Amino acid sequence: MSDKFDAVPAAVGPRLRELRRRRGATLTSLSETTGIAVSTLSRLESGHRKPGLELLLPLARAYQMPLDELVGAPADGDPRVYPKPITRNGMTVIPLTRKPGGLQAFKQILPAGLTTGREPDLRSHEGYHWLYVLNGRLRLVLGDQDLVLSSGQVAEFDTHLPHWFGNADTRPVEFLSILGPQGERVHVRASYRPDELHHG
């Protein structure tokens, strides 16, 4: 198997197939709802197509479920067993992928007031980061840009660029992160332009 195939989060395809069958939908009807070609849906379910955002976002809307649930629900084994949350510097990190290497997905939760009054401590490292705000408002510092992302907004950046994120206000914030190795990009058909983001 190629490295690219190894990078596909293994649980997503079988999970999507199971969801579709449980709802009695055909590939054709799902294609009509989402605008995704039948052949692409088939390859996604079989694990031969990488589950990029241009596919996952319309599927999450079609199934009327949160994106993190669509990505992270167990595909096999005991459905009551979920990955164990990790706490780092007060932030809760829930791994959503179970396979080392390639793209890694996490749900991250910053408790209320975690970064209030804290000076941003910008870091840089190898890789590529995509994040999607589920709830609350996230302050994201990217180099000399200071941004505030609200629920439903997306950011993506090369992690060589010094960056930091925290609470934009006193409330908690939850976001979904997908981290990839250098050169591994999540392909997005539509994204927010910098001038559409609110500056903090």
C-alpha cells in the first residue's frame, strides 16, 4: 500500500457506508443530495479516496450530524469504546483517528477563561494544520495576524508559520483539528478569505 493510502483515517469509509445503509439511502440518492459523484462516494466508502473536507462537509450536512461525530465515531468493535481524552496545559484533546502516521484528527476543548490574560506564545513545527470551530470563539495568532474565528469558520496553515490559539473571550471553545505531515494538504474547494475573518 502507498503512503497516501496509509494516511487515510481507516475508520471513516466503513463508518460512512454503515451510516448510509442504516438510513436506507443509495449511493445515487446521496449523490443527488450532496452533489458528490457516485463513483467518488463509492471510493470514499471503500477507503480508496481520502476523506477531504470537500467531501466530509456536504456529507455531515446530508446526515445532519456534527463533523467531529462523522469523522470520529467507531467503525467497528464495541461502539461504547471511545478514544481516551488527553489533558495538556488545561486543554482537553480527544483523538479521533486511531492510526499512527498520515493525517491525524482531534477534537480540542479550551475551558472557559483558560487563556484569559495570557500572552500568546507562538510556536512553529513541521506539518500542516486545518481547524474548524465547533462552538465558541477561537483566537488564532498566525505570524503577525491576530484573528477571531467563530462557530463554523475554518482556518488552514503551514505550521512552519509561528502560531498560537486560545479563547477569544471568557467562554469555552471547541474545535476540530486535522494535522498532516509536511506536504500533506486537506483539499478544500471553498474557504474563508482573510478579509472575511474578524480581527481581534
